[in-house]
Amino acid sequence: MPQKQPLNVMAAVFFTPEIGKNVFQGGLHVNNSVSIPFLRNLIGPGSNMIVTDVAVQNSDTIQFFLTFDDFISWFYFGKGLGTLSIRGMLLEDCNGNLPGINSLYQNIGRVRGTEQLVSFGNVVFTGVLTTFTTTVSTEIANVATFELQLQIVDHSLPAKRFFSAC
């Protein structure tokens, strides 16, 4: 008789399990190419956190000029700015408490106004936290959802500098 394979319940970008705890019996797929080092310190070691989404919106600054028929000249001004969003969930511990939400509010002041790094493989984005949102609910279990918005101030994306195009 074939062995029963575990059902994969959820996918995550980033996951910090409480030591010795198996949060999902069915397993959890984690994307190991995303690194968010400041988030581990923000929620504390005793918290169960799942980052479900990391989104990057980047906009380069380009000036267009001297447009005649099919010829467009343009000038590229550096790296551009954008927004980096991180969304996820803080899960309750075995006692029904949400230790991550307490740690988040105690430590958020250290992150505000400082540059934080988020990397996707070998591409690194530097951002400054500008907005955060938390929601605590008790649908089936105690869960807190969070969203952090960082304004991108630098990144390591390579760019070719073209000064005109046809």
C-alpha cells in the first residue's frame, strides 16, 4: 500500500517557526531566495510568522525630448524610486497568545527612519519603512496580519544608460 503524502497547505516567502513546533502538519513550502533580515528581529524569536507576499514597484526616471515622427530621444536619470511591500501573518503560540504582535510594537521604533535590506536572490533593495498596518482577529485562532511599506532608496539592479533611441 502506498504511503500517504503530506498535503501542502500553504506557500510562504519567509517563515520563522517557534523552536520545536510544527505549525502546519501538512507541510509548508518556503521560498528561500528571499531574505528579510530585519523582520526576524522585529517580531522576536518566540513568534510564528509567515510572510505571504513581497511586492516591489520600481519606477525609473526618464525624460523624453525632441520627438519627431518615429524618432524619440530620451535621457535616463539613475536608479529610480519605488515601494516595497511585505505582507504576512503572525500566528498564536500554544497558549493562544500572539507574542509577535507585542514584539512588533516594542521594536518598530528601531526600524522607522533607518535603511533596511530585502534581497531577492542576488538583487538587493534598500528601503525606509514609511507605513505599517496590523490587524488582529480571532476567526479560528488568534492571528495578526501585517503589512509593511518601505520606500526604495537604492537597489542593485543593473542598468544600461542609453541616451537616445530610434
